Amino acid sequence: MHILSTIIEALPYILEGTLVTLLLVAGALSVGFCLGVPMAVTQVYAPKPFSRLVSFYVWFFRGVPVLLLLFLFYYGLFGLMGIDVGTVGASCLVLGMTSAAYQSQIFRGAILSLPTGQLKAGRALGFTDLQSIRTIILPQALRLSIPGWSNEYSILLKDSAMCFALGTPEIMARTHFVASRTYEHLPLYITAGLIYFLITLAGVTMLRRLEQKVRIPGYNTAGM
């Protein structure tokens, strides 16, 4: 009963961190999307110097642990650049820049899975390459990217737990705060795990519904 009462008393405080966690994930997904799409297009269509620059970005952010990136930017680079966005803003930016590296490869793979003649067909219709990419290629690629994007959502949600190291008041930070004072570590961390699980399930379910909604019956890259 003591354990149950501790969980009940702590639950409202921990659930307040859910809003911060969702803000981190939504912000990181948005930053990653805004950076990832042009990066993917650059890797596929731009001259080699630009493509290699993007490849280096992807290599760096995929090769360095997220926790180290949080410390590197929050305690180092942001300070040197005079940027003060707080722990939540810094967490969003770092997670977003990391997600951009992964999202760019999701979008790049989707673009490369499309028939190669579509860009030439756009030129034949009088479109510029940029118009063809924006109006013909990207709508198809983004539709095909939803399953991979759903996986990226789950990864970002788990990575957001590391932001407690900066003092970001998300689920893990609040759970750790309560557990360190009540010494009920196991039940409280199990509760936090269940919250993460439910958020993951809800988000993945929504993205699967979106995938089904935008899916074109009979459309697949193998059959084209």
C-alpha cells in the first residue's frame, strides 16, 4: 500500500513531464524534417561537394552519442555562439539536428526507390528540376517515408529521456527526482516506463493511420 500511495502521489508530478517530453519529440521531429528533406535532396541531386558536406554531417551526428552531443552543444558550442535557449530549447535543437541525420537517410532512400525517369519526364513537361522535385518526386517520397518516420518517432521518444542530464524537466528527470527522495526506485521507474510505452503506442498508431490514409491502392515502387 505504501508503494501504491507513493506512485499515486507522484503521478501528477511525473505526468507534467509528459508535456515536456511531447514538446521535445514534436520539436525534434519538426527540426529534423525541415533539415532532413533538403539534405536528402542535396545528397541525391546536388553536385558532389555539397553532397559530401551533407554526408559528413550525417556521419558526425550518427556517430556521436546523443548524450555527448547534448553536453557538447549546451555547455560548449551554444555558449560560444552566445545562444541561450534554455534546457528545453537546447534539447529540442540537439535532438532535432541528430534526427535530421537519420531522417535525411529515410527520405534519401525513399527518393532513390522511385523510378529514375521521373525527373526527365518533368523536364519533358517543361518543369525545372526544382519544380519536378517539389511537385512530383517529394510527394511520393514523403508518402513512402512514413513507416521509417514512425520508427524515428519511437527512437526520439527514447532519446528524449537523456535530456534529464541537462536538467530538462521531462518524464525521466521528474521520476528520478521523486525516486531519489522516496527511495521507491523500482515502482517509480516502472511507472515511467509504462508512460513511455503508452506515448509510443499512441504515436505509432496515429502514424500508421496516417500511412493508411495517404496510401494509394495498388501503388508500389516494385510494380512501376
